Amino acid sequence: MPESIFDSRVDDCTMRLLKASDLDALAAIWADSQVTRFLPSRGVSISRDNTEKSLKSFIKHWQYRGYGIWAIIENYSSHMIGYCGLRYLDELNEVEVLYGLAKTYWGRGITTQAVKASISYGFDVANLDKVIAMALPDNLASRRVMEKAGLEYEKQIHMFNLDVLYYSVQNR
């Protein structure tokens, strides 16, 4: 497993493997209702207990699948400012790229670069054939990120008790 994969020219960030010590940073990100507005919790802050369960799941996913979610680290401060990576979804039998970023860092292109790096890793290292992403129809920023990263809209599906837009990209 690579320790880090991505150095962004945008805001000088690195993606590295998530660690148990990232709990406080991830909990702070998911405590922001603006960040969770477009997540399945629909604007409700995610509890610390649920954040810890998710973090443990993300770490185990790497061990089981050989790909997973990275922490996005701002190099200047060494703070975790977000996360991005690949997660296998049993419900669809597909691999999703997912991401989230602290609100302070929105609009700088960091997420798009992280999504591109994650998809490249999925195709070039994990040998995936396809990567998908999903967004709520009114999440225009996330839809722009997906499109800039090369994902194309396919259809609307019902997932996580939500009607979401389904995007995908094939390994060429």
C-alpha cells in the first residue's frame, strides 16, 4: 500500500493512508452540517462514534481490497483537510470514488485533483475496470468535480435511501 500518492500543485496537498489518529480531524469535518448536507445523513452532523466506525472501516478496507480512502493533508500545516479514495460497494458490486473536504478548502480544485489521483490509482495499480461516483441532483459542486475528473453521467438510481445521480468512468 502506498503511503502517499498525490502532490497537488493546488494548495500543496498530499494524500496519505488514513490512520486511527485522524479521528479528530475527520470528526471535525463531519461535524459541519454544510459538509454533510449532501451525504446520506443530509446535513446532520455525524457522531464521533459513527465517525470512528467509518474510519476503522476505511482502514480495514485497504487491508482487504488493496485500495481505499486516503487522508488529504495540507503540506504547509500537516493538517488533515479532507479525504478521498475508492470504496467497494457490496450493494452495487462496484467501486465508488468518494470524497469530502473541510469547507474552508472548497473551491480550490483540491477535490478534483484528489479524485483524478484516486481513479488513476484504481486503474493503474488496483486494475479496476470501472469507477463510479454518486451525487444528489442538487449537489452541483460535486457533479462538477466528477465531470472534471472524467466521470460521465449515466442514470439516476436509488441508493442509501436517496435518489442519486450515477456517474462512471471506464478504464481505457
